[in-house]
Amino acid sequence: MRRFIIAGLLVGLCPAARSADIYKANNTTALDQSGSWTGGAVPGSTDTAVYTGLGALSTAMGSDLSWYGISSTDNSGIWTITGSETLTIGAGGITTGGGTSGGVKVNANIHQVADGEYNLGTGRNFTLNGSLSGSSAIEKTGNGALILVGDNSSYSGTMTLSSGIIAVRSGTALGSSSLILNGGLLNAYASSQTLANDMTLSADSIVQAVNDSRNLTLTGTIDGSSALTVRGAGVVTLSGNNTYAGGVSMGTDIGTTLVVGNNGALGSGVLTVSGNGGIIGASTGTTLANDVTLDADLEVTDAGANLFFTGTLSGSGSLTKNGIRALLLAGDNTGFSGGITHNTGVLSVGNNNGLGSGVLTLNGGTLNAYATDRELANDMVVTADSKLEAVNSSRDLTLSGTISGSGAVIKSGAGTVTLSGVCTYTNSTTVSDGTLQIDGTVVSPVTVTSATTLSGSGLVDSVTLQSGATLDVGTLTVNDSLVLEAGSCAMVEIAGASGYDVLTGSGAVLNVAGDFIFDFSGNTTVQAGDSFTVLQGWASVLDNGLSAATMGLDENLTIDISALASNGQITVVANDAGKVVKATGLLYAGLYTGTDMATGIYTFTDPTRPVETAERIGTISSPALTYRNAGFDGEQYLMVDRAGGKLYETTGTSPLFKLLSGSYSYASWHGIDRCNGVYYGIYDGDGMEGAGLYVFADPADPEGTSVKLCTNQVFSSEVWKDVAFDGERYLFVRSDAEGGTPGIYQYDPETDQFTLLSGAETYSDWEGLAVFDSDIAPLRNRKVYLLLFGGQSNALGWGYHQYLQDQNDPLQFVQEDIDFLYHKPYSSAGMLPENTLLKLQSGNSNTQVKQPGEYPALTNAPISRFGPEMSFARVVRDRIAVPDANVAVMKYAYGGSGLYTTDQWWPDGTADRSADGTLYQIFQQTVWRTVAALKNKYPYSDVEILGMGWVQGESDAMNGAADSYEENLTRFIEDVRGTFNTNLTFVLNKLSPNQYQNDTNSGSYASWTVVRAAQQAVADADPNVGATETIGDNYLTSVGLSEGVLHYKTPSLLQIGEDLGNALFDLCGLDSDEDGLPDAWESERFGDLSTSDGTGDTDGDGVSDRDEYGAGTDPADASDYLNLSLSSSFSASWPAQKDIRYQMMKSTNLLSWTEIGDPVLFRKTNGIADFDFSEYAQTNPAGFFRIVAN
């Protein structure tokens, strides 16, 4: 019984088998009527409806019907089924064939109930205007077309295209499932369409966009191993992440366009262009790694986004770039010989062979280097105005081939473009941005615009430098003429007695109205009397206002330029100009441009009567024509070049100006002044923290070393023209904008009030205001000792401020005598306050709010976190005995950061700050910001960087960089010293075994020990580096808490800071009372700094305390002093002071001495030194020995 039931069920589930062919009668009777069919029977689910020998015929459904299949043969016209009902088709599918015309059109709906074949003969298309539904598979065969017009989203079966055509007129025409491309052609019908179906290429197939009104977009994923051919005069878009391996070909039809919208759009195969060629573009930023074979021409068009080719190009077809978007060629395209024509947009080259071996025709657009510097050897032809771009200093572009043609060349971008070949193009060359370096030959006239540079060692026909432009002379030769307009400058490097820059004119004319700047930086041997020939070969030199400035020249030297125009020579001479004599009390300075006095720099004493109390400084002719704004610090005047925005200083009595700003332009600044070695100015640009008043430390990098002041005021440049500061008062010059009373105002930051000082004087005839108080300057003999602190998360700090409260306070009291400045992180928020000096008080540090209960032992919220910098600074401050000295700490730390990666603390080791790691660059800028802020806060004090604390190394140990840690740390320390202070003391705490819980099986154990050993090795090799230990219960980590095992508990952080502070103070040799005795040594022996001034003899042994320090003896013990005890062995021994070098010497006359033996040096600890003089003893003549301590 059970078997028969199962059999019955199986029979019921099978599709109906074909029973009979039923022929359509030649009438229009509805299909559900017997009269519509020959023989009177309506086809059922096992019958095939046969249309044969009929003409054009249109018949309604009448009602839902179910047929096994449809067969259409030998019809002379298109027959149509109309209605909105559903026709169910079984396994018989649809067959059309025979005859020379005709086809089938179904306006009703079709439900495919079983897998079926749609075999459509040539010219016998089947059009479904209704919807398709069902889950059964359909295979399209035959050469005819299956045209799917309706919304077929209810169809979930798999469709296979084996031959012929499938044409779609809706985005859901293929249903919701995938399409198997087993041959044949897929296209859009009547209008453009987008298909989201996934597809599989099981045999080579074609996708076609017939024309611009029948474009086809495929957004699904295409897989398989076969190839895809793109055809038609329209646009085929592939935007899926495709994996098919057979490649893509195009070129069968003229005008075929392929648009890619995904990095994987072309699968993994080769793009082949042949026959009629093709067009390609990108709809979204796309990088194609596919190789490309150009057997015919390919055009890259603008389809809305940039297109990057990172694979290789080969073949002899040409490549044409059109459209405003960028094309990148990043592969080694040595095998590509077809040449490139660049018409519009950007052509970016990411490989020195990226252009292949053919000629590049520049018919417009921009050519640049991608990612890094590039050198291109291709010959080029310029046929229209084209740009050669070096985006920045890390993307310089060198062109070594010949460049010909009739077009113009425009140098753009902030980096350097170098022309090292023969350039015969006849149109103009314009430097509009950055630097153009000519190492070859350029016959085109060159124009250098404001804020740009021309350099090189080649030959150029003619050059014009506009106002604000720079000529970096090098060994450039000019063949015809060189014009330096007013406001331009020629930079001449004189780094030694030979090999310096020489500007050569091959019988040319030099017309100078600009400046020559002579850079002596790095020339340590220059002295008065040295002469340098910097101009040679010129037919004539026309002096139309030539002036000169110097850089890097000792302040006691200057240059004589009187022979520069006549024989091209300058001479270094002693600087006898002297300095400006300071007046008593307040002295104002400014640049006068009115008519009551000659234009020039003046000082005056009464702000209400500047002209009546003015005294001219020097006789520089008409500086207002070139310069604006005058600052004054009591010795030097500051001037800003009106055209180029360069900042200079001058004594006011000499025509020489010293460049301070390097390549930076002060175009967005107003009223630069200097006080106590830092600079003040009103900024109205879009950078930094917006417009306002700033103080900054580095005139060559004001935006990177600035701190905003008086943030209650915007100090709009339309209202406030200038600023001056003398250490006590801020003065501003107000214009008559916004209806205010013009004149000089004093600003009080405490009350945010302005007070008019100038009465009725408007200062409309003055540019630049400065104020100097000669009563303040002598007070600037105090010190601010700045401590630097950095590292990763344990330097950032996991300490809680509750530990700093009085009831449990290792620091024991509220602290108000240390300034702290915390950094602004380079990638995330936090670390507050940022870039603001504040006094250290109990719990006052960078703040992060935690919810109560998040840490079981600390339930009070908010929780303020800090690091070892608290106790580090406290220890140093307590050990400095000078009561009026100030101590400040600048901490810059970032969790998880290392020395090994270029986006963090990586030290380049050169003077080029931009080559350092990103984090380290910002650290350096923040140090300068701190210096500026401290000098502003303490205008009577000098700022001395005393040393640096470093808590770091975990990241390097955990990320495979342990073996390079010693090298990186050594270079980092040297780099920090080179940037800030060559004698800077550096102290670090070693990684702790507690951080891996003394588990020798831990994966971190091996690298931890390598980094610890590296830290100790660096300290052992450098007497000014100390490494503190972290073994024991004083250095416990936060096991089990959310801080993690690597992070120290609060008492541990305080202990680390205390260790580092003591180590730094012991090493740095600070002599705060300047008596020749380091504070640490003096305090240890006398208990304070007031007992001895260094010159006294405390123990009365006949040796001064200062000499006993040098000898390493005890100044409080009369029996302990440096003493030679000669015996038959002629040896000596003495207590040696650590880090003191002892050199033995001999003489026969006590006048001239010769070193003998190796010097003795004890690092880190004191010791007993001894030396055997026996082998150096002599009696005729008599010999003398001495020991020199240094």
C-alpha cells in the first residue's frame, strides 16, 4: 500500500508529457475558444500550440491557458497574442523557424512551469511584452532574438543564452536569478537598460550597446573562465566586482565605448583592443590591474571619474586621452610603442616606463607624476598649451627626452619639474607654481611668476622673473636676456670657497631691479676679505635698483656688493654698521609713507605726535615701494616684501636684508613684530584656528609653530592693520573701517578692552607699528626650563587624579609652579586642554570622562587621566634651587605609536623635517609652539630645553620592529638634538617584565627582551642618555582592568616619572646659578646652592671648589684633592668624576705639552683612575707630567 502511494505521488510531481500538436486556425477567435483551433480542441498542458502557414494575426487569450509549448513555422507575418491573462508554458518551450519573415509577439504574461528551450530561428524573433514568472530554467538557442520587455522580477529561474540574441527592455527583464552566457549576444532593446543580475561566462559571449540610445549597464558579478566581447556604437558599462578570467575584447564595431565602474570590472584577463579600436572610461574612481593589448587605437574618455591602469600596456595601437578626469598609467609599459596623445584632463604616470616607448603628444591638459618622483625619457611634441605638473615635493617630474612643437608649456604644482633634454618648442614657458629646473636646453622664453622658482644647471634663451619670483641660481646659463623685476630675487648659495653658485650669461644682458640673496648657510670658513665671483659672461648688467640680502652669515660680517654689477663679484667684509642705540623707556617704530617726511623707517617717542618726535633710521631709499609693515625688537627691524610676502630683518642702516621666512609667504599676515625671540602677527587666512592674533617661534614655519592668543577677539584684518608687543603691552593700529576711530590702541587681554593712545593721529600715512621698552630688555635674564615628554600609551597616561588628592598624594601638595602644555592628537580627539599653557594643580591634566562603576576601585566620575609627566616635572622642579626659575613640560604622546613607521615617530635623521614621520613632525611643531607660548607668557625669560623623557617601545616589540629598535632610537635621539639642542639630555624607562607578567612563554617575551636590551645599549653608548629600570612591585601593570596588561597602574606611573626626573637631573649637569658647579653635584656636597660660588675653597686645602669638581675630589674634605704621588713606578691614581675626561700630558719646559696615553673617562658612575707614567719618564732634560680634566 505504501509503495503505491509513493508511486502515485511521484507521477503527480512530474511535468506533463507532450500529447498532441494542435494547429491554430486562420482567424482571430479568442484562444480559449474551440473555434480558434483546427479540429475544435483548445490546447491543454500536454499539447503544443502550432502556428504554421499563417500571416499577421492578432488573437486574444480570453482566459488563462496552459500549453506544453509553442511552435511557429512558415508564417509570413508576425502573429500576436493579446490580453492580460497568463499563458503557462511547459517543457516544450517555444520554437520559431522556417519561412523568410515573421515572428511571435506575446502581450500577455507567461509562466514557465518546467525547464524549457526557446529555439528561435533566424529572423523569427519572440517578443514578450507581458511579464515572465516561474522558477524553471530557460535556455535560449537558435539565431533569432528573445526580446523581454516587461517586469520579470517574479521569474526566479536560471536563464541560459547559448546562441542568438537576448534583448532586454527593463532592468528586471532577466528575472531575479543569474544569467549563464554560453555564447550568443546580450543587448538592450529600444532604450538603455541596467541589469543587476549575476552572470556566468561558460563560453565566449558578446554584450552589445547598439547605439547611444541603447546603452547597456551590467552591475552584477560576472564569473567564469570564458571571454567577453563588447560591441556596438553605444556604451557598455561593467560595474560589478567581476572574476571571469577570459578577458575582454573590443573593436568589432566603430565607436564602441566600454565604461568600468569597479576595480574588478574586467575580471582577471587581458583587455584586447583590435579592429576598429575602442573607447574606455570610468564611472567611478577605478583601478584596473588588467594587462592591456593595443592592436588598434584606444581612446580614454571622461565617463565621470578617474581611471587608473596598473597593469602593463603592449602593442602598437595609439592611446588618446580626452576629458577632464585623470588617467593613470602605473605599469611598466615598455612593450607599448603606439604613442599617446593627451588632449584634456590629467595624464598621471606611475612608472618611469609608463608612457611606453612612443612619442607623447601634448595637445592640452596636464602631465604629472604619480605617488613618487618619476623620470620620463619619451620624446614629446607640444601642439597646444599644456601643463607639466609636480603636485608636491614627493612627486617631482623629470623629462629627459626632446620636447618640440608650437604649443606653450605651463609649469604647475608645488613640486619640481626638471627639463634635462633638448627643448625646441617655440612658444612660451610659464612657471605658475612650484619650481621649474632646467638642466638641459630651453629655447622658449621663460616667465617666472610670483611665489615660484626657476633653478638648474642648463641653458635657457631668455628669462623674466616677475615680482615675487625666485631664481635659484645654481649654474644656470642665460643665452639672451635675464630680467629681474622689482620684488623678485636671485638666490645664490655660497657653501664654500669653490663649487658655489654662478649665474652665467652667454653674452646676454642682465637687467636687475630685484634682490640678490646670498646664502652662506653651512659655510663655516667664510671670513672678512673673501671674494666670490657670482656673475660671469654677461655682456652688460643693468642696475635698475639692485639690492642684496644675506642668509647664514655671521652677524659680525656683511658683504660689499659695489663690484657686483661691474665684475660680478661680492666681497665679505666686517660688519661695522653697528646696532641701533636703544632709547630710554618706550620707543615706537614704523614705516612712514606720507608727504611730511621722506619715505623710510622712523622711530618716535610720542604716539600722539609721531612726525614731531620722529627720528629717521638709515637712508634706505623708498622702502615703501617694495616693503610693508615694520616690526622692531630693539635691535633689528622686520620688513615684509610687498610682492613676494617674504619676511626680512635689517639694522635699518644697511641696504642688506636678511631673509627669515625661507619659502613661506606672509601674504595672509599683517603686522609682524618680534619680542624676546618670538614673533607676533595678525593672520587672516583659512588655516590654523582661523583669523586672529598668533605668536610663533619659527619665521620659516609660522603656521606650524604658532599659538593663538587673545581668543576673545578675531582681530579682523579689515579693521586692525598691525600689532606690536613689547613684553607688557599689546598695541594695535586700527583703520577707519566699520566706522571706528583710527589710530593706535592698547589692548588688555584681561578685560578685553581697547584704549586709544594716539589721540587725533590716524596713522593713515604709516605702515607697520612696533614698540620697544628699553626698561624691560635688561630684565630678560631669567630662565624657563622646558622639559619634553613623549612616547605611546603609557606616556599618554592611565593615571587617575584621585591619586593626586591630599589624602593619598605622592606629590603631597597642590602644585602651582609648573606649566604644562598638552598636544592635539594628529588623528583623534582628546588630550585637553590642547596647545594651551596651564599651571599644574591637583588632578589638572588631560581629561577623559568615565562613568561611575566602570573601574571598581575608582567610582568618582569624571576621572582625569595623566602620565609620568606629573612626577617627572615635580622632581626636576624640586631639585632646581633657583627660586625664580620656571619649569614647563610639553607632552606629546599617542597610544600604540612606534619608531618604525613613517606615519608615527620615524626619525629621518636629516635636517629635512618633512621626511620625518607624521607624528614626529607634529611633535616638533608642538615644541616650537610651546616655546612661543612660554616666551609670550614669560617675556622676561629665556627658554632652555633641558631634556626629554621617553616612555615607549611596546609597539615596536609587538610589531616585528624589535631588532631595529636600537638603531631607530639612536637616530631619533640624534634627530631631536639636532632640531632643538645638541646637548639635550634624554632619559627613557625600559620596558617592564611586568607587562608580560614574567611569562617567558609569552609571545612577546623574546621581543620584549630585545627592546629592553636595545634601550640599555643606547644609554650605555651615550653619556647623556639614561635608562631607568622597571623591575619589581613599584612598576605593576593593570592586570584585569580595561586598561590592559601593558599599561601601568597610577602609582607605577608616578614612580616612573620620579625615576626619569632624577635620572635627567643627574645627567643634564644643570648649573642654574652659573657658578661652574652642576646643581646635582653642588647639592649633594653642600646641601644647597648658596654655600659655594665655585671660587671659594670650602675645605681649605688650597684648591677651589670649582677645581675640585673638575678633579672629582671632595670639596669638603681637606685631605681629598688632586695630587701626584711619584714613586719608582711613576704612577698616579685619583678619584675620577663621572663624565669627566682626563688626559695625561708631558712637557720638558712647562710651556708646551704633548698628550700621552689614552684619555680616562668613567660614564655613569664615579671611579678611581690610575695611570703609569713609567714609560714616559725622562731625566735629560727633566720631564714634567700633568693631568687635564675636561
